[in-house]
Amino acid sequence: MRGDVLRNHLELLVLTALEAGPAHGYSIIRGIRERSDGEFQLLEGSLYPALHRLERDRLVTSSWSNVAGRKRRVYKLSQKGRATLEQQERDWRRFERAMNLVLEGR
Amino acid sequence: MTIDDYLAELERQLRRRRAPRVRLLREAEDHLRDLCAELAADGLADEQAEARAVTRFGGAATIAARFAEATASTSAHRAVTVAAAAFVAYAGVVVAFATAASPLFRDFPQGAGSFLALQPAALALGVALVRSLRWRGVRATPTAELTAIGRALSVAAAALIGAAVAEAAVALTRPAGVIAWSHGRWLTLAFAAAFAVLLLSSIAAVRAAVQARAVDSPPTRHAHDGAAALLADDVETLLARARLPQASLVVRGLLAHQWQATVALAALAFVAVSAAGALSSGRAGLAGAAALGAVEASLVVFSFAAFGRPLGLREPARHRTR
């Protein structure tokens, strides 16, 4: 899928990936790729500006942790992030339903 | 390209856009090493794995630009909040001083600088607030809007700092016993506190302006071209959110006839200030009140002429569309 299309939904993808539990950048990207059955091939570096912005908006928190013997920045979904995820999921479902109606009417 | 070469290029690109570097570089390196190890485990030679990892991560200029964009957005919105707090603090102190030195301007020129500066500062802050409220919470604020916010905040900060410095200079150079505004210790402390907040706000404003300019590197020569049209769109969006779409017609009308609107506002200011002065000082002070009204009207016209373009309220003639 085209990167610019994905870019508009990166926030929802990241928040969804973090819903399962705290994770560092690389595992978030892997999680998104695996859950989309390889369909979502993000420009991997674009994840970090998005993560930093989500952190500044207090949707995620982060801290350095030891993961497999290496120090990494691990991100965690905040309460506000969880609420935002639920809202964005509702918005997406509504959009998806409307789009399907339009396409089925062809 | 090797991972080390890529990280060096990413650092250069981030530095060029004045974005924070340390954490992003550390995370990028971790990510690239992990990805490289995964690709090598899949059978790629080390050199190929590094090159593939770098490609998948994205061009250094693209990643740096996205990061700088996100950083500049946050800085700009935060700077607007700090500037609003600084404005309220300073205006509060000025009102307190004015009340303590009643009647107003008894020991002129103490207070004159603030009286003059608070108005363009309020206008600049208003412009920045409109733009910030329109784009707050959106993934990335457009660069043109960030530049306009940074410029408006710089104008507001410069006006207020200039006023505060002028007040301090006047207070410190007046003979003992005439300095009505600095009689009370608490007023002096409040003034010092407001001045400190103003300095913080100025730093935040300059930082936001510099980051915004650096996002779109190299900056265009006429970065503020089209800013008035963007402002009109922002106002319309905010009014639509407030369920007041009809009001946007008025805004469009004002922006289409900017000088006429400014002159009308100046006339209104003259009448209001003269009337207020005449009411408070009686018939004897009519000439003084009219003079004060004329100063206020001139200030309105001067502010629009001097700050209209940097604030994105008016545009060069070649960019106006009718």
C-alpha cells in the first residue's frame, strides 16, 4: 500500500500496536507489518517522528529499558492514548462503512 | 550506503533543520542495527543488509523533515500558550500599576509604552491564537502556518519586551517621589515576575520561529506570501466549528477591504478614547482627550502598516486576488 496513504493513518496504527503492551520502535513496525499480513510497508524511519509527536501529545509515554540486553526506548499507551484510540477506531469504522456503501452502489 | 554514513547524513539533515538530534539518532541506530541483523539472518550479505536497511528506513532528508515538522508544530503551539500567559501577566501588572497610579497617566510618560505596545501585541497574539487553534491536534501543522505563528509571536514578544524595558527605564530615571507606579514593593515584584515571563515567552517565540523557518529548508524568500489567505481560511474553519458560518462573510469582507476597515477602526478608536477622556476629565481636558484619541487612531493605522504584512493580515499587491 502507498506510503502517503498509510502516513495519514500512522497514528491509529501505532496506537493499535501499542494496545497489546509496551514496545520499542522496531517491534512496533514488525507488529504492524505482521498484523497487516505484510500489506502495510511503512517507511520505517517515519515511525519515530510520529512516536515523538504522540508522546508530546501525551498519548504515549516512553522510557529507556533493557530489552534483550540492550538499552532501548520503550513506548507505552497512556490513558489519553487509549481514549483517543477508541475514538479513532469509531471514526474509522464509520468511514469504512460509508465507503463500502458508496463502492457497493457502483 | 552504510549505517554509519546514513546516521551521519541524518544528523546533518536534523542539524540543518534545527531539530533535536540525540534521541532520534539513538533510536534510528537501534532500529537500523536490528533491521540489518534480521536481513542478514534471512541470508543477505552484511553490506547488502546495511544498504537494504537504510533504504527501508527512508531518506535522511525525508525523515529529518518529518521530525522537524513535528517538533516545530509542538514548539509553535506551546509558544502560543506561553505567549498568551505572558500577555495576561503583563497586562495584569499594567492594569494594577494604572489603578495604583490613578488617575491614569498622572505621571506621564510612565505607562505610555505599555499603553502603546499592548495593542499591537494583542493583535499579534490574536493572529497567532487563531492559527494555533485551527491546527491544534492536527497531525502536522503546515509550514506556512508555523512560520506565520512564529512571526506573529515574535512581533508580540518584541512589543511587550520593548514596553517593559521602556517602563523600567522611565521608572529608574525619574526623580524620587514622582514614581507613582513603583511606590509599592509588590508592584515592583509583580513587574519583575511579568518581565521574567515575557523573557521566557520571547525565547519560546524565537525558538518556534527559527524551527518553523528551518523545516522548509532552504526557506523561501517570500515565506509570508499567501499568509492572509491562510488566515482567512483558519478563521472560517474556526467559525464553522463554532457554528457561525455567516460570520466568515464579515471576515472575508474585512480582509478584502483591509485599508478601509483599518481607517474605520481608527475612527472608532478616536471617538471611543476621546469620549472616555472627556468624560473622565471634563470640559477642561477636552483638548488632551482629543490628542489621546488621535494618538490611538494613529497607532491603529501605524500598527496595520508596520505589522500587517509580518502578521499575515495583508499581502503584497501581486498576491491579492479579487
